[in-house]
Amino acid sequence: MKDFRYLDKVATLRLNKDACVGCGMCVTVCPQRVVHLNGKKAEIMDLDGCMECGACTMNCPTGAIAVTPGVGCAAYIIQTWLKGKDKASCGPDCC
Ligand code: SF4
Ligand code: SF4
């Protein structure tokens, strides 16, 4: 899934390290390997790889990691597959 990229610097993923207990659930469920454990704390390693699926948020026992699922533009991602990244768009007319 490493080729599955989202728009740069727009993912809504947020991590509250103070609330993280280091259980590793977010690391286990993330299909994009966006999150890693650094010691006993989660760390966002690849924000632009986040596709806002919400799996980490749903499985975090403390609410330390949050994302707004569905904000991501699936149409843009599909267009990058079909037309290439240069011709894909995620504006008001794309879907
Ligand atoms: S929302 Fe999905 S892709 Fe993004 S960090 Fe969480 S599990 Fe990974
Ligand atoms: S699931 Fe939540 S508490 Fe567990 S490592 Fe991830 S952010 Fe921390």
C-alpha cells in the first residue's frame, strides 16, 4: 500500500502524546504504516501516507490519536491511478 498516497500536508491525523499509553494498537491496524512506536509513545512517521481510514482512532483505547474519516478525497486517489498525478485534481469539480 506504499503507493497509495494522499495530498501533501492535508491529512487530519493528530496525535496527543500525553494521552498515549504505548499499547501499539494504532501501529498494528494502520494499513499505511503511518504510525510507529518510539519507546512507549506512538509517533507519526508519514503523515502524507495517511488515507484517513480511521482504524487507528477506532482502536485507540485512550483517544490519543484522532482523524476525521472521510475528509480524504477518494476521487483524487483514483484519478492518480487512472490519469497520473499531474492530471489528478481534488477541487470542487472533481466529484
Ligand atoms: S487513519 Fe488509517 S491510514 Fe491514517 S494513521 Fe490511522 S490507521 Fe493509518
Ligand atoms: S493506540 Fe493510542 S494509546 Fe495505543 S499506541 Fe496508538 S496512540 Fe498510543
